[in-house]
Amino acid sequence: MNQTSHHQGEFSRMSQDYSVRLRKTVSEINHAWQTLCSDEWQESAFSDLHTIVHKLAGTAKSFGFDEAGQRIIKLDKRFREIDKSAMPDDAEKQQIELLLAEITQLADEPGRAMAPLQSSISIPSYTSDLIYIVDDDDDASRYTRAILEAAGYSTKAFSSLTEFHLALEKKRPDLIIMDIVFPEGTFAGIEAINQLGAELGNNIPIIFNSFRSDVQTRVRALRAGGCAYITKPVDPETLLSAVDSNARTEQTRKRVV
């Protein structure tokens, strides 16, 4: 089995595993929403629920669940628009419950096969470039790692900013891929990079990778020292193009995409 076939098999297994987690997570979202609406409304519980929905919005389409992903993105947008401090009115609840019903049905359907690795992406034998991936969404991190490792990069993933900072004390990577929204705050990833720049200088290329696509967030990310901004769900060729353009070793610059 050649490297491309091996990695494509890994992508297929990831998609199958994700389909199981997707159905389970959608069931948990439904239960949490019904509990919120039947008991006394709790802002903190709603924020926790929104965090789960937000993560799904950034990964469902990547793993082949296009229709479910589109509805989840709509649900995420709806959650951002409502007043989280108070119970939604009947009209808002009905719209959300219709979306949840559609998502539940679509999550039970098979997703499309994940796109094969493009033949135009060369698979080099070296792995000299080390990339840190910082994302509290394990599925998003797993997907990004699979793309990069298929292209010959070495990766390490961190699900928390604390783990990331501890790793930096031991070894600096050639490039960092940083999410933006973390439990610490809406712009916690950007703030972590600002702190990194103040402590170590801006000598490590940073690529921000987030479901957020608004201009304010993009500007803040670039001002923090980001050299590229990629929105979720991640497109493999877009990701590799950004990484190849910004990873700092000479071997990477010679890689053909």
C-alpha cells in the first residue's frame, strides 16, 4: 500500500468514527435543549450548549456531512443572535426545534465519502517541519493533523492553551496553527499569540484557523501577527497552500503542491 492509499484509508476511518460521534452529540444537543426549555433557563447551560454546536459547525462538512453541516451552521448563527440571558420566545424556540429536527434526521444518513487526497499534492519523505496545532475541538484537530501528516509534516496537537504554552517552553515549532475561540474567551487564541509575541517575538509563523469569518476577528488575528487566516470547515488544499507558504524551513519551500 502506498502512502496516499494509507492516508486515504485513515481519512475513511475518521469519517466513520465521526458519524458515530455526530449522532451521539446531536442526541445530547437535543436533550440539553429540551432541558433548558422545560426547566428554569440558565445562561451558563445555554453557553455550554452553544459551544458544542459551534464545534460541530466547524467539522461536520469536513467529515462528509454537508447537509447536516449546513443546518448546524444555521443553528450556530441562530444561537448567536438570541438573547442568551433569557428564555427564547415561542417563535424562536419553534425555529430552533425545526432546525434540530432536520439535523437529527440528516445525522442518521450516511455522509458522503471524504474527498481523496489530490494527486497534485506530493508526499515528501522528510518530516523536518514541526507544526503545533492548538484547538480544543478534537475532531477539528484530528482532521487538520491528518491532512498535514499526509503531506509530510510532523505535528503535535494541544487541546488547551496551557498545554500549548508548556510545550513551547520545551521546543519551538516551525509553524503554529491556532484556533480562536477557547473556554478562556471568544478571542483567547488571538490573545495567546499576542502574549507569545511579547515574550518570544514574532519569529514563528502563525496561521489562524477558526469558524469565525467576520472582519473584526480577521483584523484582530492579523494584527496579532497572523500570516494567514483559514476558516472552518478546512479545505485541504487551502490549508496546505498556507502552510507551505509560511513554514520556515527551506525544505518546505521546495515542496511542490
